[in-house]
Amino acid sequence: MGGSTLVSNQPINLDGPHESFPAYFRRSRLLHIGLFFNLIYYIAIVFVYLILYSTGSISTTVYSMDIQVFYEAGRVLLVSPGDLYSVSPNGLPFRYFPLFSYVYAILQPIPLEVLYLINCSIMMLLNWGVLWLSYRLCLAYGLISNTKNFEKTLLFIFIAPQHIVNLILGQFSQFLIFLILYAILLLQKADLHSVRQYFFVGIALGMASNLKPFAVILFVFAVPVFRISRYKFGIPWRPLLGVFLGFMLMMIPNAIFFWIYPESLSGFIRVNFFENLDNHHSTSITRLLTSLFPLLQNPIPKYTIMLAMSLFIFFISYSRFVNTPQESKKYILHFAEMLFLVLLIYPDSWFLFLAIWYTVLGPSMLLFYNSYDSSQTEHKVTDILWAGSNNLLAFFWIGVLLHYLVLGFDPIGPIWLLLVYVLFIYLVKRPNKLLKHNKDQLGKKDLITR
């Protein structure tokens, strides 16, 4: 491993001290509207749940369906741990790492109904935390509040309609998003000579992976790697050690569980990769192709296509990650690409994942606005990307209705998402202009420092 002499990826501040989040929120009319919207749907969800509970009608609805699975997994862990991946109380399997079930095992003394209401309340508070972290992350990338669509992007992160469904189901997406944003913020500000800072990055990504196993893919981009020469690469040992130790600390309990109950490892692989929920909505091109061409439902062509597309998207992102100097790396762009990968390739990705995806994509689009002059073609392409992403976030229900009521699959969402990805890659692969912008900013920063 080669050492690094490159400077740390520090935030760029060209305009003096930035406005604090509380001050910005107080003067933001749109975020006030977003807060009101969140309070209204939170009260409505809790009110309807209490009515359903009082009439004994919860089981006839989708209310608390996901948290029922988590709660049952906690119960099974206490009585028959080896059967953890046989849990399916309402037709939905338990697909998480074992450590996640330990949390619900500890919470067994609390009635499910009370736990559901607590979960809803915590997620609403974390949604506020997500908004705060999004603002902080934008500042860390040198964005200012008058960047085009800055306020609107924060609003859409705050009021993503998918969160309403997540809350009804008893999901915890806001916690996952919070951890991912926190990891990105740490990475962008981390000192290459600090093991501790990267240790917390590993902790955050390890916790995120326990909440949603697909977050494991983000780990690869948490370790700075850069090209020294044509055939030589540098990996600073302190970031590598810190991320590895933090991530493994969160994964060791899972490894111990799989070692004690080896049959559970095959169960984990089975429910995550081989038992697809074909009756549920999907945003993936994989599911769309297998729906249009039944021959591709055969495991060999299906998984060959999945592997090929995954490697293609991953290679595009990682090769650029390695070739980008440390001081110019934009971790959020690579995290966004990996969420594109999950949504486009994983057959059981669905519309609720769009809220996670957009929280990382939104600040990425603001970076594009900040990088190009309004007269440039790239700026106009960013307008199209921004509009396309927001419309996909808002009108996801069209594809959902087509899936559940008409066709049995969604022909719109996957293609729409693919077009958005193409626009994103077009903008992110403008190295000369983006690199020039980064160097100009660094040069201005040096002048200010002097």
C-alpha cells in the first residue's frame, strides 16, 4: 500500500461563515410548509392506526406489516434462532442481518402496537435530522443557499412521499438515510491521518448495512484509493484500518451468529438473492426484462444479466473514484451511483427505496449546478436531471398502479430511472470541466487564506 501526501478533502468556503441551519430554516418558507406537511401526515397516520386498533382491523390493512416481521424475528431469535430466516408472518420474509433481530428481541416486552407508535415518532424526529444533515452536507461541499434549486431540493428530501408509506408499514428508512449521510459527511471532512474519523465512518456504514444489507456495497467507497502512476495505486493505511475496524465491529455479531447457526447463512442468502417477491412492485430493469421476456426468468440468464449490469455500473464509478485525486473526490457522487445500481439491478428494489436514493442524489445535483455556468449545456442537462428525478419521486404511483392493477409489472419506473441514470453519468463524467472548477475553487481558497 502506498502512503498519501495529498491534502485532506476539506470543505471549501469561499463566502465566509455560512448561515446556521436554524437560521436558514427560520427564513425558509418552503421548509415551513414541509414541516406542516410532515406533522399533518404523522398525525393522520397515528390517528388512523388508533382507530384500526380499537376496531381490531389492523390485520386487514398494510398498517405495521414490516414491523410485524421485525417483531416476529425478535421473538423467533429468543426461542429458535436457527429458524430466523423462516420468519414470514404476513408473507414477507426477514431479510436482514441477525444483529437487527437482536434489537427486536430486546424490545419483546414492549407490545407491538406501542412499538409501532414509538417507531413512527422516532422516524419523524429523524426526518428532521436528515434535513439538518443534508444542509450540513451541502455546506461541506461548498454549496451556498442561493445555489439554484437549493431550497426546493431540501424540501423534496424533507417531504419525500415514500416516507408516508414507510411510516404506515413501520419501516425505519429515515434512520438508514441518516447513517448514510453521516458517513458521507465524515468522509468529505476526514483527515487522512486520522484512524478515529474513519472508524466512525465504518461504524455508520456497518449500522446501515445491518438495517439494509444492500448498504454493504457503499463500504468499498469509504476507503480512499488513488492512482500514483499508471500501474501503482495508493491506499492510506489509517483510513483503511479505521473503516475496517468500525465496519467489522458492526459485523462480528453477525459472523458469530452464522458460525453458531450455519444453516442461517444459507437462509440469509436464499431470502435475499433467490426468493424474489415477484408479486410486489419493483424499480429494477432486471424485473422488467424478466417480465417482458419470460425466457430470462431462468436463473442462469437472469443472474448473468444482473452480474454484467452490476459490474458495468460499479466499474464506471470505481474507476473514476480511483483516478480522481484525493482533494477532488466527491464521495456523494459515488454513493449515488451505488444506489442507482441497487434500484436498477436488484429485482426486489421498489418505490420506497426512492426516498433513500433521492436524499443522496439531491445534493449531487446541486453540485452540478454549482459546477457549470448557466449558459453551458451541462447546466441545461442538470435542469432536465433535476426535473426528471423530482417527477419520478412524486409520480412513482403511476408505475405502482400499473403493477398492482393492470400489468403485473411496472414498465415506467425502471425506464425512467435508467434515463435519469444516463443523465447523471453524462454530467459526472465531464472530468475536464469539473476538475477545472475544483482547481479554481481551491485556488480561490488559497488566495483567501493568504
